[in-house]
Amino acid sequence: MRHAASGRPAPVPRVTPPVSLLLKEADTWINRHKSIGVVWVDARHALVATAPDGEATVTSVDRNTDSELAYLLRVARATADCDRLFIMGPDEAKLSFEREYVGLYRKPDRVSEVPAHLMPDTDQLLARLRRLDAPAA
């Protein structure tokens, strides 16, 4: 189609999708990319449950002869793909881990504490991850 006065091609009108459609698409993208992690951490051992690709796994991290800082950074790196993180364990260990996590990733809003003072087994940790990762009804 040509412009009548100039003979040039007529401009193509821009079609802007409604804002509600854009928000729905953005919300769908965000929900697809959310990843939740659950961490049990104490002074000597940590369990990290994540499901970055939809497949839940538990990673075990032992302190061994590492310094506290090196150990906590290894635990934090095991949670690198998590958009939200729930931390369980003795209060002192939770606080130390949270400090290192926030120092490394600069994302304090991602972290929540979950009351639990006894170390869960792998199945209990995965069950907690599934409950937290379940879509809201």
C-alpha cells in the first residue's frame, strides 16, 4: 500500500498489545524461572535441596578441614541457581550462612529462615522443598 500524496510505502501502524497481556506473559516467564532451595546448615555439615531444572536433588557439603568462611561459601555456591532460599539449622549457623550468602550474592530479599533445629534426612528435606515449591492455590 502506498501513501497517496508521496507515493512512498504507507507506514505500518504499530499494534501495541494490551498491558494485561504483557503482564500475563511477564508473570508466566517469572514463574517458569523461579527456583527454590532449602538449606540445612550447621557448623560441620550442610544439605542443600534444589530443583533448578524441575528435578529435585540434594547436595551434601561437609566442612572437613575448611575454614568456616570457605565452608559457608561452598554451601552458598550450591544455591547459586535459587531465586528464593529457605534456611534451617541452629541459629548461629543460620546467621553465619545468611551473612556469607548475602555478602556473595547481594540478595538479602531471597532469604527466609525456617524453624527447624533437628537435622532432616534427605527425604524430609526434599519433602520440604516440594511443599515450598508447590504452586499457590
